[in-house]
Amino acid sequence: MVSHSTRALVTLAVIGAAVAAPSPAPAHPFGDPQTVVISLDEQQPDVVHVKWRVGGPDDLTLLGVTLGLLPKDRVKADGTVDYRYTDPGIVGASAQFADYFLQRIAVSNGTQACTGAVQQPIQALALKGATADFACASPVRSATLAVRMLTDLNPAYRTLATGPEGQRYVYEGGHDSYDWTLVGARPAGTGKNALVQLTAVIGIALALVLAAFLLVKRRRRVVPA
């Protein structure tokens, strides 16, 4: 079975290839990925914080048009976006965005859904992102976080998420829910996953050394006429 960390590395490689490859299609989902940070409140063990930040500011323009906050002609027929620096402020100050946030991001503690509220006011949405506090019915040790931000606009959008002790996950189509350990998480880079990744790195290094050795040996066999 492929580990979550390995799948995340593969996904990052796919994203990088998509950015490098020229394409006439709109590049919004293939630009910088969205990010999410999940953490447990230090004073209230029944409150989970989720911070979301957009990948590119033009994605906020696209979202603003979808939510009816910006004129439709800001998105051209070829998919390009007419971004303006005031767009993030308009989107962040709206009730529509807060509702959208809580519709596309959800936290549950076991079988019980936690109640979310977006922190206000939202300032510098494009740079700092937005944070929601999810109040659960009991203290949280692990939580399930679902992230579907912008995937209704294009299913190719991905979100890189991090949690306590360096936990990581990539949210993408078909993988929009993940269980996070918020109390007692093992530091990232330990255990079986780290051993697998270390073995892979060592294997690649040995392969490169062997290739270099064979190349040098072949050159030594060439005798001038």
C-alpha cells in the first residue's frame, strides 16, 4: 500500500510537471497549490483551527465571480482572469466567502461534526489567508478534516495540508478527507514511512554511483588507434 507521504511526494512531482509543461488551457488549478494548516487550540482542547490560503490571487478573482461578488466579464472566454488588486479584499469582506469556506471545509470529531466560524475581520486574504475555528462537543485528540476548496470550480485544484509534528497530506480529487492526529502525533520522518523514503534515496544514490563507475570503466577500455 502506498503511504500518504509517498503519494504526497508523487502529487507534488505531478504539480511541478504541470507547471513546467506549456499548455494553452487556463493555468489556475496548475499554479501554486492552496495550503491548509490544522492545529488544536492551546487553551481549549475542544477547538480546532484550520487556516486556508489560496495558491494564486487570480484564483480569488475566479471565486469572486462564481460567488457573484465580481462582474462575470472578469473571466474571459479563453479562461484568462482579469485580476485586480482590490479583488481579495472584496471577497474576504463578504458573507458569501465565509459561507463558502464552511461549506467546503469541515471538521468532525469521531462521528460528531464540529461547528465552524470564520475569524473576522479577514485582512490580506491573498497573503495571509483565512482561519476558521471549529468547536467540537468534546476534547479532540484526532479529527477528520475534509477540504474541497475551489474543486467545484475545477476538480484539478489541490491543497497541501500540514498538521502537528509535521504531518502532511495532499487533498485532491477523490482524496478530500483525512484523519489528523492532534494529540500525541509522532514527529514526521520516523517509522516505516521514513525508512521507505530513506531506502529509496539510498537506492537512487547507489544507482548513480554505479552508472558513473561503468561510464569511467568504458572510457578506460577505449584505446586510441
